Amino acid sequence: MLHITSLNDGLDIFKALGSDVRIEILNILLDNNSMSMNELASRLNITNGALTSHIKKLESCGLISISSESAGHGNQKICSVHLDKILIDLEKQEDILNVYSTDIKVGHYSVYRICPTCGLASDKAIIGEVDDSRYFDHPDRYSADILWFTKGFVEYNIPNFIPSFQKITQLTISAELSSEAPGVNNVWPSDISFYLNDVCIGKWLSPGDFGDSRGLFTPDWWFPNWNQYGLLKLLVINRKGTFIDGLKISDVTIDSFQLDYRSSLRFRLAVDDDAEHVGGLTIFGKTFGNYGQDIKVNIHYAPMEEGE
């Protein structure tokens, strides 16, 4: 799925879809899974040359993919739909006062305890060796944009640079997450727990480890039978409780922590040993998966009252 949050970001997609012929190409491919260039040209009653220009535009923005297939008289180019879901969110984001925002790289954890299967990678290569937890200490881990493990946790120090004499009233964290199965398995449930300063603030049941299609941002060198993308989850803890994607998951409130400008913030993602579904965890950074982002954090704050 592609998530478009501004008109400028979606310009190439909109241009590609601004043609009756290209819309018809997508409809045909959706109905038939894949077709050769020759079959498409015949179906549309246009020349191969005319079809090629349309295919290039659809391929350049990721709507379709092209592969080669050997045939009796050489190779044929086979077209198939690559991107079958587009989310367009054009709600104007107003400037929010009294919010400190920061991004945390996937590899910038401060503490970890994990069990194989496990591994981590940058946008260019695997870091160390897979299924060897020692490499979570490797210096190159700071460049990691994906990591995965079967059980255990990684913990991040959230930078707290809100102004002096302010208290924290809400914390929002978004990240692209999935389970971690041997290989991939779209039905592989895993109970993922979230901790703030050692307190469990809630759990989310991840439905699977997704590999049915390549992630939009996943590098070309990445293995096709490995984790491809996750689900974008929004965790919010405020004065009413803790929520994920708007649904309340616990009664733990932000006020119970008494956080202010002097407080340290330690955020942990875990698959606990005693979880009902020990199905692992994968965290995707900006060069993997479908959302092109690191772990995003917003800290909302307000003036401290007298005596606080």
C-alpha cells in the first residue's frame, strides 16, 4: 500500500492514472494477474510501441512491475500489478503548538535482549550474520533500517528536549511493525507489548509477517522470501489511557508517570516470554516496508503548575 499525504508526493501517481488507456491496462492486469506485452497490446488494439510508453509510466511510479519470461522465440516481458492499494490522505496538517517531534532510527536502540531467529540490515546489506544475536552490538547497527527477532525486546531512549518548566501531557509513537516468522507467513500472530519506563502500557496482536508482495521502499537486493512490509501503528498515551489506532488498549495514563522536561523516556517494544502468541517482531525503517519512515515520536507538553 502507498500512503500519500500531500498532492506533491502523489504527483507521479496522479499523472500515471490520468489516462483512460493506463486505467484499462490496470483493470486488465487486476483481472488476469499478469499478461505479456504482446497480449496487452492485442487486447487494447494498440501497437507495442504505443503500449510501451504507457507501461513505462505505470512502472516508474510503482503501479506495475515487469519481469522476463522465456518463450519459444526468446524472452517475453510480463506485466503484473505491483501496487494494488493507495491511501490518499489530504487532510491539512495544522501547525501544532507545544509539541516536540523527533525521529528515531530503527538501529538506535540503547538496550536489547533478543532470541533468534534474528537479524538486522541497512539499506545496503545485512549487518553481520543472521540468527546471531551478537551482531545487535555491531557498530554498524546504527545504520540499520530493519531488525527482527523471535522474542525479547529492544529499547529506545526518546530524546526529551521540551522547554524547561513544561510537563508532558501526551506521547504519540508511530512505527511500521509486523511479526517475525521463519521465512514469511501472512498468518503468524504475535503479541507485541509496549513499555514506557519499564511499565507495560499495552499490547497489540500483530496478524502476520508479510511477504506476499515487495515493500514499496524495500531495497531491490532484499530477499523475496523475507519480511517485506508491516502495518503502520499509532500508539498514543494521554490522560485518558493508552490507545493504538484510536482503540483503547489499557487504562495506563500519561499522568501516572509524572513526566516533565527533566524526565528520561525509555520506550520498549517486546515479545514477552509468557505471551500467548510468541510470533516475533519486525521493525521497519524508512528504506524498508511501505511507509518510508523511521520511528516517529511527538511529545505534547504544557506549562507546569505551581508546586509541580
